[in-house]
Amino acid sequence: MATNKEYGEIMVRQRAVFMYATLFLFLVFLYGYVGYSSYGYDDEFYTIADVESYPTFAQQLAINNSVDIHPPGSYLICLFLWKITSDWHLVRMISGIVNAVFIFLFWKLCIVNRLDNTNGILVNTIFSFLVTCLNPAILMWGTSIRWFTYVFPCVCVLGLLMNHSKINKWLFWEMVYVVYAWIFYLENTTAIIIAISFMVLLFQRKEQIKEEILPIVLFGLATLFIMAHQFYIFFTVRVNNYGYDRAKGGILKGVIYGAENMLCGQGVMPVSIWGIFLIFANLILFISFVLNIKKIVSNEYNQFFLGTYIIYMVSGLGALRNYTGIFPLQGFFVSVVFANMHKKVVKNIVLVLTVLGTVGGLYNVITHTDTTKNQWNMPFAEVIDYIHDNTEDVDSTLVISKDAVIIYYLRNEGYNVILLEGYQQFEQQQLNPNWKDIWENWDGDVFALTTFEPTGRNNKEYAEYLETLEGYKQQAEHVEFGYDRYAWFKRFLDPGLSDTYLDLYRINSGSSDDE
């Protein structure tokens, strides 16, 4: 029979298993739900158009290696998932669930099991779960169908390998190089992640490096050989193609985005109450980091995170989404800083502020409101429902917009559509050169949509569309969707932004004020 002490230990272990299982299932549900319920955002519909236009793996490789700024990895994943589901909501759901699994494993095995819990195991565990698994930015970016969604698991695997570095040296380095090859195949700017993690691994294993030089060199050469074609494509296609400017954020933007990620993330506006809570919490954490910098920087995960973060900022490659892949490492870093705080009152203040800010951010992401990504906040469901409710005959209804999301769903329902700013290499997004004549001669209802846009983003077709629309506005039924309560703040950076995310004009093209 078990003694009272042994029985107590068994009960503690059982409660711990139940707690971790509950948290795991909650994460799987949360990430799966957000992925499935999302309508998607602008960049995702580049992926969708790409996959649906070139629905074989050979076609994907051919088109990607000829025009795209990103390597083919994420497109091949999306093509595979789309082939087995035929539903982009399910593709997002599966992608989100995979991220939930890997982020949970990283949190449990690399963070919880390694934290210094002399200053409070419970608060440390709660805090680390919040900033790693429930990071609103990970929930938002990790449930999409773009490259960064599939980088998250790779970074988590690198973290797990660092934590289990005593496995067979051949297997260890083989797995490391497989991750390196795949992560580069997903996104070329992850070369920074690869380089920094490789240096950290060499430093971590410096005492046995002589014994491991053979697998390091052999697997390294094999990886370079396998990836040689992608290196060639990178220098001959990706660097010079039309999207290169969008990958380069510049040093100033890199610093701004880096500060935003650390202070409040993309789930909340920095001037919202939730953003202010997170900013105050992270400023306190920054002071704690400075006070304990030597101890914190000595950790290999923090070396990995800080080295990558700093290089992104100062290299000019600190575009907002380039930071996303290292968010799990950011969770480890912040958790270590928090665990090293000695004053209980200060820790509790930081914990409360973080709980409040994180809950607000999660609400924003789940409900698609008030995040820093305007396209995530778009009221797609409301707009589509309104068009459904006010359509008498789908065949005689025309919808005009520059928003690929709304156009995609309505086209698939049989609506006649005009997409004013699509990618012309994809048939489903090509603009009919006679679009204006089609509109002006349309015999039936027209839903003309305008959306928020950063100043200078309008192409000539959209500018012509806006000018033409002015002649119809007086007799049109006008409906506004999605009031942006933080438009006043955004206008400090872009005075041209409107107070609403989308305006809809229901008109009949048979007449205009000019007639």
C-alpha cells in the first residue's frame, strides 16, 4: 500500500496531467476555431489564387520559381491540404491546430521544465502560458495560410532539439539540417534564424564539437547541395522580382515593428486600454531584464532570440511578418525575465496587467476587431450577409471591389464580379479591360464597394473607379461597415485613412448624375 506521502505525490501528478491535458485541448480548440471561422485576409488570397490556378505540385514549383518573392514551401503545404479538404476554412483550421500542438510542446518541454521557479512556480507557469501559448499575435498569424504560419513549428522544433541535445549526434545534426532546409524552403529571410541558431548550437555543444565535426560537415554539405537550386532562384528571381520592396522594411521600420512586437504585439492597438496594460507590463519587464541582463543572456534560447531579433531590426529586413517566426522564442525570453523578478508585488502587478492585456488581445483576434492589422478587422461576414439579404437575382447582380476576399466568396456563389486590384498572372483575379463599360451598361443591381487603403496604394483602375462612383452616389443606398475607433491614431501616420473599414453603395447602373 502507498503511504500518505506517496499517495499525495500520485494525486499531485494526476492533477498536473489533467491540467496540462485541459490546457492542450483548450489550445487545440482555440486555434482550430479561429482558423476555421476566419474569412482570411488580403495576402491569403494571393495564396488561394496561386494554388487554385496552378493545382499540381509541378505547376506550383514552376510558377513559384519564376515570379514569387517567397519560396514554394508554404504553397506546397497549402496545395496538399487543399487537395485533401477542398475547403480553405479547413486548411486554416488544420494549420492552426498544428501550431497549437507545437507551441504547447515548446512551452511545456522548453519553458515550464526549465524555468527558475524559486520565485513562484504557479505565477511563472501562468505567465509563461499567457505570453507563449496565448500570445494574440501567434493566434492571428498562426491560423492563416501564409509562410509564417508554417515557420512557427520549425522554430519550435529547433527549440526542442536544443532542449534534447544529448541524443545521438548523427540523428541530432540530421534533424537540425532538415529543419534548416525546410525553413529556408518556406522563407528566405529565415536565413537569419538559421545562422543565429547554428552559432548558438555550436557554442552550446562546444565541449563535444570535435567529436561531432563529421556529421556537422557532411550533413551541412548535403543540405547545401540539396538547397543549391533555391539559392540560385533566390539570387536570380526573388531578389529582383516585383515584390522585393515589400520584403524590405528598412532599419527604421524594423526598429518600430520590433518595439511594437515587444511592447504590445499586433492583437491590440497601443493606445487601447489593453495595449496600455501590456506596454506598462513590458516596460517593467524591460527594467528587470536590464537588472538581470548577464544571467538572462547566458541562456542559449535567449541568445537565439535576441541575436535573431537584433539582426532583423538592424538589417533592414525587419518587416512586420518577418518577426513572427520567433514569437515562441519571445515567449521563452519574456518568461525567463519574469521568473527572475524577486519582488512578489511587482510580479503580481505584471501578471495582472499581462492577463488583462492578453485577454483583450485574444478577444480582438477572435472577433476580428481592433487589432493592428486592418485587413484582419474587416467585417467580411456583415458585408456578405448584407449583399445576400439585398440580392433579388444573383445573375443580374454585379459586385465591384478591390478587396479580393469579398470578391472570392461572392464569385464562388455565382455573382458577377469585378476585382479592381488583383494579381494578373491568376485568371480568377484578372481585370477585364472593359470593366467600366460592363458596369455602366449593367442592367440590374450593382454593389460598389470602397475600403480603407493606405495613402498611395490606389492603382489607376481603382482611382478611375472612385471617380466614376462619384457620379452614382447621390441616388445610391449607402451603408457603412466596421467603424474604426482608432482611426484618429492611425491618421498620425496616414492622414488619408477613413473612419470606416468599408463603404457599400447599392445602385442601378442604368443612370447616374452625369446622364
